[in-house]
Amino acid sequence: MTPPEQTATRQPRRGRRVILWRHGQTAWNVERRFQGTTDVELTETGAAQARRAARLLASLRPDAIVASDLARAARTAAELATLTGLEVTHDESLRETYAGAWQGLTHEEIIARHGAEYAAWKRGEPVRRGGGELETEVADRAAPVVVRHAEKLPEDGTLVVVSHGGTIRTTIGRLLGLEAHSWESLGGLSNCCWSVLGEGARGWRLLEHNAGTLPEPVLGDDD
């Protein structure tokens, strides 16, 4: 039996942690063009964002990095790899949603040409935007990759997943067990910001969302 004094001083198990990090800025982000699976490079601003964010994330001592193989995510991940000495595992299953005819169009052009389809998507209906993937199909391919790599972590380890805004949102929704029609309520991620999932007694918990600074301890979250 553990002595009471040892029980009182024992540090609680932190559990595994997954950081889902969106890539840096691209020219199509600035122009509000739907990128999807189109392979668009980072701008100079995007590369600078990646370097800044990498310095912060490196201080969390990640154990592994997995990234989309699209250039904007791969370049972002490379900045963290340089600082940590970790190798990046690239996986095409972490790519952004394929959106067919929507890809390359601006936000305004999508509304003008595919208004009914856009409105249905915003209502949370299952829509193949531009004839592409359903959000649930994106989660079907991306979430298992995250889980598989998270399962390889030590019990208090940290995984960094470098991906895309839509893919990250659907993956979070799936891992939290939310209904697909409510995934949009999670909101978007700014370029090079991240969300953090922590392992809890009842599964994954959302600890941080659209963060750009290091996480602070949560004190009194029930009051």
C-alpha cells in the first residue's frame, strides 16, 4: 500500500497530448481561394509564421511529428523538425478536403456559382463540395492516422500533427465523438495556429483551440 505522504506528493499522470497545427499562410489564403488538395506553397509571411510557431511548439518537447504531404504543410512541419531533430512522417491521408470544382475559386465565386450547395454545407448537411469529398470521408481517412501515431507515444508523450484547417476541424470532431453536423461549430484555425487534444479518463478532450501561444494550466474549469 502506498504511504499517504507519497500519494500526496505524486504528480498526476498528464496523459498523451495531440497538437493539431495548421500550416502557414499561402497566397491563396490571402486571396480567399479554396485550396483543397491543390499544392500551394507558403508565402514569405507563411514561412515566418512557421518559424515563430515552431519555436513555441519545440519547447513542448514533442515526441513525434506527422504531416500532410502537401507543400504548405510539409514546409511548416520542417521548421519544427529542424529545431527538435525529429523526422517528419508524411501521410497523404492528412491532406485538405478534395473539393473538385470549388478548388481555385474565391469565396465570392463559390457563393455566386454554387450558392445552394454552399448554403446547404453551412447548414451542416452532408455536401460533396464541388463534387469532392464529404467531411465525414475526410475524418474517415485523417482521424485514424492521428490515433495510430498517438498510440505509439509514451504515456505522457506529445504528437504534433501538421495539416489543414478543414481536415483538422473534422478530425477534432471525430475524436471528440461529436455529430458531423456540429463540426462547423468548432470554428476555424488561423494560419500556423493549433488546437490541443488531451487524453482523459473518458477519451480525448479539447484543451486549446486556435491557439498561438503556449497553453496555460486550466484552474477551476467547473466553476
